[in-house]
Amino acid sequence: MSNVTLRIDGEVERSVDLSFADLQKLPVAVQIPDVSQFHPGRQGAGVTLNSVLALVHPKSTAAYLTLHATADNFAASIPLAAVRDEGIVVYALQGEALPKKNGGPFRFLIRNPAACHTDELDDCANVKFVDRLELTAAKGRDTRPTSDEEHEHLHTH
Ligand SMILES: Nc1nc2c(c(=O)[nH]1)N[C@H]1C(S)=C(S)[C@@H](COP(=O)(O)O)O[C@H]1N2
Ligand SMILES: [Mo]
């Protein structure tokens, strides 16, 4: 089993570092056994964003969720209120850690994202290899492509 963790910090009462085992132990009611129900073509099991936020107790000052992927230096920062009930942290595939080819060990998914760069909650914010969920008062780091050209470049490099 993998011992890598997902950090949740920033404007919170208590930061946490969550492992595969920690996520697996969360109640059945917050588990999403198969994300392909929302995203045909994407695989894995996850937990609701709300269930992991409940562990850190966001402060009233937390207004943005900034998703960091150190692996490829990618980040997206989205309004917390809009994403709260939409976000999923994908962490498993067939009972094992989510493979890198699926964006693992942790991948963020929005249940119903808008097309790339048409909205704050777009497909580009479905951050792969995410290792830190940072709650911030203002909009944080965001490296998402803002034009078709940038988007094309990201997908071909
Ligand atoms: N870490 C990381 N996450 C990322 C990206 C990236 O380049 N790095 N690209 C984003 C973009 S622009 C899109 S459209 C989706 C593509 O997800 P997919 O590979 O599952 O189709 O991942 C998003 N998550
Ligand atoms: Mo995208």
C-alpha cells in the first residue's frame, strides 16, 4: 500500500495529511465507488470533497479551494462555495491506490464540469496528481490554460 498523503491546509482549524487508508476508513455514505457514473471514461473510487473538508474545519475566511499538483507544477483555484458539493477526491482503483495513469495517487474531479476554460468549475480544474488542497481567502495559484492555444499546447506536451 502506498504511504503518500494528501495535505489539506490553509484557512482551516486543523491541517491533515490523508493516506489511502484514511480515505478508505471514511463512512460508506461519503464514498463514491465508481466515478464513471459522472465521468464516462474516467475510472476510480473516491470520497466527497465535503467529507474531507469536515475533517479540517474550514475557517469562515476560506473562500477559495486551491488544488496543487507538485508532480507537474499544475494548480487550479476555484470558489469554495461553488465547488463544495461538486468535488470528489478520487483515491482508489479496484481497492488499490489510484495509478498514475489515472491521475493518481489522488485526483480531484468535479461532478459536472463545464467545458475547458468556459467557467471556474471547468474540466481543466479536474487536477491530476493533486497533493495539496489549500483553502485560501483570496484566489490562489492557477495555471489552467486560458485560451484554446494554451490548452492545445498543454495537451500536446
Ligand atoms: N496535474 C495536472 N492536472 C490536470 C492537467 C494537467 O496538465 N496537470 N490538465 C487539466 C486539463 S486542461 C484537463 S482538460 C483534464 C484532462 O483530464 P484527463 O486526462 O482525465 O482527460 O485534466 C486537468 N488536470
Ligand atoms: Mo482542459
